[in-house]
Amino acid sequence: MNTFFLVLTLICLLMPLYVYLGYPAVLWLLNKAGFRKPHQIADITPSVTLIISCYNEAAVLREKLRNSLALDYPVSKLFIVVVSDGSDDGSDDIVREFMGLQIRLIRQEGRLGKTMGLNLALKDIHTELVVFSDANAMYDPLAIRNLAQHFADPAVGYVVGAALYTDGQQNASAANEDLYWRYEMAIKQWESELHSVVGGDGAIYAIRRVLWEPLQQRDINDFVNPLQLVAKGYRGIFEPAARCFEETAGNFSKEAKRKERIVNRSLRGLFRVKRVMNPLRSGLFSYMVISHKLLRWLIPLFAALTLPGALILASNAVLLGQILVIGALLLLIPAFIGYLGQNQPKLPWLFSFPFYFVSVNYYALLGIVSALQGKTQVTWHSTRPALANSTGVASASAVGVISYLLVIGISIAAVCRPYV
């Protein structure tokens, strides 16, 4: 019996280690070994439509439009479209202030979601490129030029920019999110150099207009659309110099809840374009999308399977089980302290990172469960501090706190059992 739990525990333990450390290491080694796939770059200025998705963004929309008008790109070739998904806070009126200056408004009634808004907008857009953006993402003046240069290569179907956080040092949640994105950008760069960056970024993401095909309402556009383009034989490039700047959600609970929504929609989207996971059709990209996305989303499941096996092994005095349970305690106890102090702006990294890690994976698990149940969230609300509900959505209920402490107690008991 111990052998079975030992093998199961080892498999479940090694999977997260591979996803977080092994996969980036493989990408780095492949790049160093000369497997890079170069592509053409040229200083070109094709016609571009910048689409800004908007739902109740009055607080930032005026600044976004001014930022868009100030971009360093030929005025005759840049068009700006704001897609308002039933906004009722005056966002549409702000857009009307700017109409006639390369800007027009498309209003979608009924709160149908961002994806349906993009379907509506693309029906009447005929520029060579389309750049997708969010209302809170402020672009570097050269952002669109830096995106456009890669489309000089006819094999390139989409280009993803770098969304950077402006509040990374203001609170513990933002600092952890900023650290995570720096790690992600390194992976995106290596993927891009080998084949294609896995997925886009709703804040700054460009495609060839002719490659767009209408999406289903439940699709997450900046993930499903890139997969569709790779399935058609095109590449996706990551351009770190095409930068935009935005704020994080501002606290752990809102960031974690956002991850739940992303995982929920992305998991469904991946299986809708599941042919990209076939190595006979997508080659190296199939390895990338499975490692970077699918296996990472499943990490909470591997963790959930690791702990019971470790507890059984530890209670039977198996050293590996004891080490794993002690390791779990070294994560769970600081995470619980981090939960108690999550609203503190200067929460020490020793507590903030474990809480961030546990919260994100817990809500990713909820996203997976919801997706398997056929539930998909198609509309969105801003998570920024000034606009979002001040109540933390990840705040644990009394039952949740008791359950968490119970797991800690059982873990301690399993380690101590052989010695009492």
C-alpha cells in the first residue's frame, strides 16, 4: 500500500516542479542549442484599427483616448474604435467628446460580453491589422509601431505586447502579480523565439484582420483566437518593446477571482481548438500549449492528490511523506498568516507570496470545476480598486477558515503520529 501512495505522490509532486521549473528550463536550453526560428522584421506602417473594449470605464476612458491619440503612428493609418458593452456610467458620453478625431463608438446592448462586442466591431473593420486593448491599458507611444514591424513576415499571424504593472511596489498583492508577470514574460520570449507565444494578452494584442473568424460567446478572445491562428499555420510573436501599463486589481482576493475567470474560460477554449495539442499538426507548439497552459491549470489537482498520499506516508513514518507534509506546512501556515494580513500594504514577502500562490491555485481549481460543469462567465466587471466592490471576494468564510486549519492540524498529526 505504501508503494502505491509513494508512486502516486511522486508523480503528483514532480508535475508542478516540471511546470514551474522544468518547462522554462527546456525552453531556455532549446534556445541556447540553436533551435530558434527567426522571422522578418521591417519598419512598416500598415493600416491599423485599435479596438478598446469597455464596460463602465468612465474613470479611465478619457485618459485612454488621449493616450491613443498621442501614439506615434501615421494619423491617416490609425483608427480607434471603442466597443461599449452596455455601459451605463457615462462612458459612451466620454467617447462622443472625441468622435471625429479618428475615434468612433460602437455600442452593444444587453451586456453580451467582450467577445460578442469584438465580433460586432470586426464586421465593419477593414484595416490590415487590428490591435485589441482594454480601457485601462495605457500604451507606450511606440507600442503599435513595435507590434506592426513583425507583420513584415507573412508567416506571422499575431503579435503580443508586454503589459506591465505600474503599482508593483505599492502593495503586496501587486508586487506578487508583478513578479509573476516578469516570470511569464521570460517564458513568452523563449516560446516566441522557438515557435509561437502561447496565447495573447487582452491589453495589447495584434492580428491580421483577414485571419479573424467570429468567436463563440463563451470564448476568451485573446486565447482562442491565437490558437486558431496557429492551427491555420501562422506564428505568434512576443514583442517586449511594445509596452502598455496598467494597475493590478489591488488586492489578493480580486486578483485570485480574476484568475478563476481566466482559467474557467481558457480551459474550455483550449478544448474547442484541441487540434493544437496534436504534435502531428502543431509540432513543438503542442508541447508548449500543454506544458504552459493545460498542465499549469491542473496543478491544483496534482496538489490535491499529493497531500493525501503524503499524509498517509508520513503517518507510516515514511521519510518522503514526512518531508512533503512539513513542506506543505511551511507553505500553508505562512499562507494563513498572509490571509489574516492580506489588506496590509506592507505585508512581508514571507507571508504574501505563499498566500498569493495558494489563493491563485485554489481559485484556478474552482475555475476548472466550473468549466467541467459547463459554466462559463461571459461578462466582466472591473477589478480595479476604485471601481470594484471593496469586499474581498476571496475572503474565506468561517467554514473555509475552519477547513484550512483542519488541514494544518491533520498534517501536524500525521508527522507526529509515528513518535507518539
